Amino acid sequence: MMRQRLANVVSWTAGGRVDALRRPRHPRDSSAPPSDGASGAAQFTAIVNPVSGGASQAATLRAVTRQIRAAGHELCVQLTRGAGDATRLAAAVPDGTRAVLVVGGDGTAREVASALVGRDIPMVIARSGTENLLAKDLEMPTSPADLVEALLHGERCHSDIGRAGERRFFVVAGIGFDAEVVRRLHARRDGHIDHLDYAEPIWRTFWTHRFPHLDVEADGAQVYSGPGFAIVNVVPRYAVGLPIAPRARRDDGLLDLTVFPCSNCLRLLGHAAAVMLGRNGDLNGAIMGQAQRIRISSPQSVPVQLDGDDAGTLPVTLTVEPSRALFLRLPARRGP
Ligand SMILES: [Mg+2]
């Protein structure tokens, strides 16, 4: 339904009036008009996850398209159809593209950013997911006018990228309890996710989870061996803005590791309270530190999540690629 609505309110490619479109066209429709001069490349490309946003997403995209055109530029809009599609669409963005606008949540941003690594094509993120932790940490603007300003005149900034084997993550990796919640959530996902959708998986996991034994190494040194769960942050915050790793910086070339020793629900509640109070590590005995390489293994089958997506089971080795993702954002506002 949302895909249909988006198809009717935005143009797939440059060259037509936004309000002139009456029918959806496949994003890779070969009959779509070329967009930008001799190169055939649009100056800007928008990659849109139509599942992640609500009605405001369509309005934002329509306004951005109109304003980009009014400024004399072209915007090619591409819609994703499922997992992995944003990666494929981003990989196909032609050289010479000035910037890519990602309209989606952290998962879509991760896919696009992964495909653009090593290319001189920066990204702007228009938030339309559940958490949007990466966009928030980058202080991406929200209004259409500011998004256009960032696309046209934004300053470049970089972010580190986490690696888990061949997979990348830009926000957070979770091992154990939270990954089990993610696994349960995605097993029943049907369309856009909001915070309420997490209630049942959290509730069920809370009562059924058996905290596994974890062996955790950071830069070659064993830092924990026992039951619990672990979070590895690129940016400081976690779901619903929880400040799990307040010292984390997305551009310092380090991953922030937090191990939560835990063997029962009562201890889990204690960890949750400490995090919510901004006292993680002080009140709850969480083990916190920074490393470039983190290896976590277990004799049990333990789920792993990357940026809110199911990523299989342990063992996992997490590394960091410093400053490999390129973004555009508005210059920091100065004082009055
Ligand atoms: Mg860091």
C-alpha cells in the first residue's frame, strides 16, 4: 500500500513534473527518461525504503524532489522492494552522482553506506525508520528544506564502520538477549516496525531466555568469560535512545564494547535500570572498554544482530574500518 502511494507522489527519475505522475513505474524501468546531460547520471539519487516510513515520508520526499528541481538539479528516486535491494540500488548509482539521499531507517542507511564504501559519493539520511540512530548521531536535518540544503551545500563528515566478517554495521551489534529479541521480531515482521512491535518479543524473551556463556576477547586479551550478553557500539546510543556507551564516538577508529554479566531476569532489570539512569558500568558491574578487534564465542548457539537485523549466531569477530563512510550534513549552528 505504501509503495503504491509513494509511486504516485514522487517521480522515479528526473525530467518530469512531480505532480504529473499518475501511475507507478518500476524503479529500474528502462523506459524512464535519462536524467542529467550527456552522462545520463542524475546529480542526486534518492534510495527510499517505502516500508519504513509513514505518510510523512511521502510528503518529505515530494517536497525534497520539488525543491531540488526548483534549484535546477535532478533527483532520481529509487524504491527498495526488500532486504538487500538498497545495497544493489546504491551499487548501481553512477559515478559522478553528487550525493545520495537515503530515505529509510538504520537498516536502509546501512545497506546504502555499505555499497558506497570507497566511492566519493556522500550520503544524506532522511529519517523514516523506528530508531534512526545513525541519522541522529550525525545530526541529520529533518525538514525538506534542510535536507536539500545538506544535499547542495552540506559539509563532509565521516563515520567509522563496524565489520562482522563480510557484513558491515554502522550503529550497534548485539550478542545474546537483544539479538534474540530481534530474531523473534523479524520472524513475525510484516511491514513497518514501531516500538510497540518490540513489546511481545521482549516480553517472551524476558521470560524464556537462558543467558549463554560468552567468551569475550578485546584486542587479543580475554575480558570476560561467563554468562551474559554483549553490545558493541559505533555510536553512543541504542534502541529508544538508551545511552549504553556514552563515550562512544563514531569517528575515533574504535568500537565500544559493553559486556553485561547476567544469569537471570533480576540482574537484567538491574542492567536496564543502570543504563536508563545513565550509570551503565557504575551501578551494574558492566564491563566497558574500547577495542579495534573484538571476538565473542560461546559453546552454545547464541544469536547476533547487526543494526537491528538478524545476523546469525556466534562466533563473531568484530573489527572497525575507520572513517570509511562519507556523509553530508549542515554546518553546526553557531551561537546567536
Ligand atoms: Mg568509536
